[in-house]
Amino acid sequence: LGAALVFYELCGMAIMLFFWALCFFYQPIKAGVLEPVWHLLRMAQEFLPCGQALATAHFAAFQISTRLQAKFEWLAKRLHVDPLLLSASFAEGAVYRTMLKPFLLPLKLYGAYALTCCWRGCLHRAMAAAGV
């Protein structure tokens, strides 16, 4: 059970790093991936009184971005990259991981199961080779 939990967390870390790197290199916000969402929100403002909610959300996102940028300063200096790009790509990756969670959770579970089976097989082979 302990190995399965470790492998589950390792799968989660691998998925997080994959989405972070993907968003860092391809920059989906600049590529216009979320442009249809912004268009729908702008259209909704005309019919629904959500202007204040959008302004509050924008302010909260700005505060979170500022805090994230401060936390990623040391990593950005070490990697010699822009801290704003690093924090923005992390936030974008988090959004995409949240949107894909119904697919990623079973993937993580299956990955942990497969890695655990592989680990156990390697342990059994090593024990058989050692004569234990």
C-alpha cells in the first residue's frame, strides 16, 4: 500500500510538471486558446449583471499572480527565465489540470497500479535470483 501511494503521488507530480512545461513552451493564453471563453464572458456582460463579479475575479487573479510570481523568483533566477512567464504557465497548467481532472484521476490511478505491479514484479524477480 505504501508503494502504491508513493507511485500515485509521483504520477501526480509527473502530470503537473508535464502540464507546466507544456504551458511554458506553448503559452496557450498567447495562442488564443481561451479567447472563446473571454468572448462568451464579454457577451454575458451585456445580458447578465456580472460586471462586478468579473472585476473582482480579475483583481483576485492579479493578486494570485503577484504572489505566485514572488514564489517563483528563485526558480526563475536559477533557470534564467522570466518569473512572470513561469508563474503564468504554472497557473495555466493548473487550470487545464482542473478542467481535465475527470480524465486525469483515473489515469493517475492506473499509472500507480501499473507502476506498483512492475515494482512488485521486479522485487519478486530479485528475490528469486537471490534465492530468498
